Amino acid sequence: MITSLILHHLNRMAAAEGIRILYACETGSRGWGFASPDSDYDIRFIYAHPRDQYLSINHPKDTITTIFEDGGEVLDFNGWELRKTLHHFRKSNASPYEWLQSPFIYQQVDNFREELWAMAPPFFNPSATIHHYLGICNNTIKTGISGDRIKIKKYFYILRPLLAAIWAAEFQTIPPMEFRPLLSQISGKEHLVNAIHQLWGEKEKAAEGYMIPLVPVIQEFIETEMARCKLAAARLEKPAAKSDILDIFFRKMLIL
């Protein structure tokens, strides 16, 4: 039912905007694997304009955002134009790397995800990825903590990016999108893991705005690992990949 609803709105937007949707997936808490009962749907998509628009002196529209409330659900759509996506992909922006790992794909053209994902390794920049995720952690800490309490969902909006930063620092590979494999890298810290699993179980039953006291063992982990990841990022080198394969992929997608 929800998939049909999402596809309906994707098709309606494509017709209204005169675009072709190449890939659409679920992100946010549902894609990450720790949704609350009342979580929104966060749909992200990549699209292309008709080829002639890329031959115009005017830049084609590169972002489409809209929110629909339909069937009692909130559907948050955010789309990036293909060229914009590939620019960010080349810069190792974490967003398209996450989208391509989503466990919920609503729509795609041919093997779009598989082809683009195969090109990712030479462009992946672990240092930039660490800084990106630590920035999310810092912003959530500033806005999510009130005194000695925090919204339970905000804890996961700190833990998931922190675990992604740890992954990038340790393995220098693209971090998984989903929370479970990220959490699996913590070993030898049973008290911490148990605290996170207990929190995870509570979140799956709690409303989005549910507040809880700060958990000391989790707070200590966040503070220690953020500092460690920041130091690690300073030691990592930036890749120097050429973008020729992305140009070829871009042109191919325009003539499909």
C-alpha cells in the first residue's frame, strides 16, 4: 500500500516537472533501521531532464523537494538532478553513497544503482566522510540535548553518524547505511552495546518526541570516539580520481 502511494506521487512529480526518475529509495530512520511507530517516510530520488535542457544556456532545475500528507502518512520527497548527484558523488558526499545502499528501492532505471555503486571506491574520501558525519553529530548534540535529557530519536541521530565515522576511520571504506552493521563493529564493550540495544528497543515503541535522560556510558562513548575520529581524519589522504567514468555514465543516462 505505502509503496503504491509513493510511486503514485513519484510518477505525478515526474509528469509535472517533465523529468525522468532514474532511482528512488527510502532513507531516514526507516532506511537506517530504527524507525519509530510514527516515523515519516523519507524518499530520496535522482532524476534527469530531457537532453535538450542540458544544451541550454540556462541551468536545469537541480533540486526538487516537497512533502505530502496522504493516507495518514507523511511523505517527504527530496530529489537531486543527475549532474548535481554526480558532482557530489565525485566529492565523496555521503548522501548519494547512502542512497545507493538503501534497503528499500522504490524505482530505478535498468541497473542504475549497481553501475554507479561500482564506480564509488576511487572517489571515496574517508577524511571528508568523517568530517561530514562528525558535523551531523555536533549539530544534533547542540539542538537535541536539553539539560540532562534528549529525545530518544536524537540519540540515534548521533550514534549512527558517529558509528559511520568510526567505520571510515578504521577501514577507509564506505560505511554501511544501516545501523545494525555499523553497530556490529563495536566489540569488547558489552555494557555499552547492551545500553544501545535497550535504547533501540525503546525507540521502536516510542513516539518521535519521547524524551529520556542521558545515558552515561553512551555519553562517554560519544565524547571519546568523536575526538578519536577527528584526529584520524587529519591523518588520512584525499583520493585523486579522474571523473571520466562519471562523464560517460552521465551521457549514457541521458540517452536511455
